[in-house]
Amino acid sequence: QVQLVESGGGLVQAGGSLRLSCAASGRTFSRYAMGWFRQAPGKERQFVAAISRNGDLTYAADSVKGRFTISRDNVKSTLYLQMNSLKAEDMAVYYCAGDDRMTFNLGTDYVYWGQGTQVTVSS
């Protein structure tokens, strides 16, 4: 199995940018479809973006499309989420997730999850 550790969260002003990273260890990273999710206090976990095993396919939720970009580096075994033009409603704990059952997963049923990193947006 794969172990996932997120980093890069923090406090940022509205309109600012952050880049989240998710370092993977264990099995070969390129075997996993990957995704980013977020959960705000009192709300359900929400899909943010997904990327295929080799990075040729990506998809982002409408709420972040045009502002957030998902990418991966299979040599470095790392997943990224570049977040620009951050808004107050983007404030949440962000989780990366992996799934070795399929090439590209647009659902929420990922198998492996990180512990999350907090993103706080001040207005």
C-alpha cells in the first residue's frame, strides 16, 4: 500500500496562492490515480480535483476550476495542488487520496488517504 503525507497548508490572505504537496511512499506512485479533497468544519468532504496515473488526464470541481491546478511528478512520487485566487470559502482541511484500482477516479471512493493539511484564508 501507499502512505500519503500532505504539506504546504497555512494562512493566506484572500486572493493569495498556496501550493499543496502530497508525498507518497511505499508502492510505485505511478500505479495510483490521485485526487484532492477538502472538508470544512461542519461540512461533508468535497471533491476538489483528480489526476490520472500518468498525469495526462485531470479534472477539477466547478468551484475551483480556473483557480486550482492538480499535477504530479511520478519521479518524485509527489502530488501537487496549486491554488490561486483563494477565497474564504476555500478554507478547509485538504486531503490527498490514492487509488490503485483504476487509471482515473472521479469519485470519492479512494482507497488511501493522507492526514490532511489545514488551509486558512483570511479576508
